[in-house]
Amino acid sequence: MNRAMDDETHFVVRWRKGETKAFEFLVKKYMRKAYFIALGLVGQHDVALDLSQEAFVRVYRHRRKFDPNRRFFPWFYQILKNLCFNWLREQRANPRIALEDLSERVEREELSLSFDPNLMVERDAVKDRVWKAISSLKPRDREIIILRHFQNLTYREIAEVLSCSQGTVMSRLYYARRALRQKLEQHTEVE
Amino acid sequence: MSCEKFKNLMMGYIDDELNEHDRGAFLGHVRSCAECSSELEHYRKLKEVTDGMKLTSPEDKIWRDYWSVIYNRIERGVGWILLSICGILLLCYGGYKAVEEFIADPTVGLFVKVAILGLIVGVAILFISVLRERLYFWKRDRYRDVRR
């Protein structure tokens, strides 16, 4: 175990006893990662910020349920992911369709295409198309793409946060990338 | 090994995550399979694009205020719990005192006293019954974590 992990274990022990200072350390360590994962999953800055903060609040409230033998981030990730997936489900169940869209037939799947392309650092036609295709993937496929490409996690790290084997990570990445490729081909045909 | 198996290894190959053995097996297959070889090129290009995509970081103020927003939510949560518990306790105590005084009041007839007591007991039974039912279904609800 390296020094960073030792430090984290120390703060996790203190946080479980209810020390807010220790929790502040964990929040500051993971806040960026949490925000960017949520952003990749929900595609909107305000929502990602709110959900990532809410995930930390829930983690604090349920600290007694945390297994001290596990690492903090994979446990936190499950809570964050559930919040994001629930939000996406809610959006699909109760879509807020703009007035101008009421006259047109809006496909439910297409409603997920509300990802803001301005969230990307550098934009060009190809990246815009890929971003649009990523936003229209199923959340489960988008999740693995986000973890691999936007979080740069290794297969071992992805396997840890998703509680699965590295073989499953490879397989899920293949299906997600294949879906992404198909979406890109569809979008190109439409355009 | 079928192409399907090698397609999973293809991901490990383009992400540089394969061990020497799997890497050798995969390269051996790609050399002899035109379909997998062409697919590999497609995924390589796709990876190049996705690797070049970065999300913008919000302004520094967001990160500076991040922890205080969380702290305030936690604090407010504790506040609401305390407020609710103490409010319920005070209401129960007030109700108990009011009933006690009402029962002790000699000007109120026995019939009214019995009716009021019956009303209170009825409401209590209904409340406990609904609460028990809610708790029973909540514990068994597989979708309780799904926000509706």
C-alpha cells in the first residue's frame, strides 16, 4: 500500500467517526473526479455539480454502512452513479420538451441528446459528432466510455469501481465502442 | 478462438492493456483475419478522437465553494432532523397535556370525554397501521432507491 492510500485510510477512519475535517479532505481529493464523471453521465454542468455534491452528502450520512476494508472511491462511485442514472431515468420518464418541439415528434431516445457541446475544451466537427454520439449511448455504455477516455482509468481501476473482472471491462468496452461506432454511422447518414 | 473473443482482446490491445501472451495471440489472429484487421483500424481512429476530447473545468470559484455547499447541506440535514424530532415530541407532549386537562375538567360531560378519547385512539391506530404498512413495503421495495 502506498503512502497516499495510507493517508486516505487514516482520513476514512476519522470520517467514519463523524469528523467533518476528515470528510473535507476526502471531498477535496475526489470532487473533480466526481464532477467530471457526473458531467460525462448527465451532460449538464449544473446537474453534474448538484449530483456530485449530493453524492458526497449521502456518503456522509451513510458512513456507518461503509465497509472499512473497501476503498473509499469505488463505494462513493456506486452512489454517484445511482444518482446520475436515477436522474437520467427521471428525465426520460418526465421529459421537459421545449415548446418549439411540441409540433414535432420527439423520439424518447433522442431526448438524451441535451449534452452541451460547449463543455468540450476544443471543438471541431468530428469531436462534436462524437460527443453527440456519446450522449445518445445507453447510460451503461456511456459509463464505461467516460471512465476509460475522460477519466483515463486503467482496466484494473475500472474493474475496481464497477466491481467486475478486467475481462468484463474489455467486453463492455467493446460493446460500448461498437455502439458508439454505430451511432456515429447513423448520425453521418442522417446528416 | 473465435473472432468474437479476439474483439474483446482488440480493446485491450488498442488501450495497451494486454499481457505479452494475449498480445501475441491477438496480433497472430489479426494478421490472418482481414475483418478484424479492418475493425482494428476503425477502433484505433475512434480512440484517437475520444482520447483527444477533454471536458472544460468550471471556474475556480466552483471548486472553492464546493466543500461549503456540501457542509451546508449536511448541517441543514441535521437541523431538519432535530427540528422534526423535537417538533413531534413537543406536539405529543402538548397533546397529552391538553387531553389530561380535558379529562380532568368536571364541566365536560362523560359522553364527550369518551367520544374524544375514542377519536384519539382511532387516529393513533390508523397512524400506526399506515406507518407499519409503509415500513413493511419500504423494506421489500427493490426500487426504493429509484427517485420517482
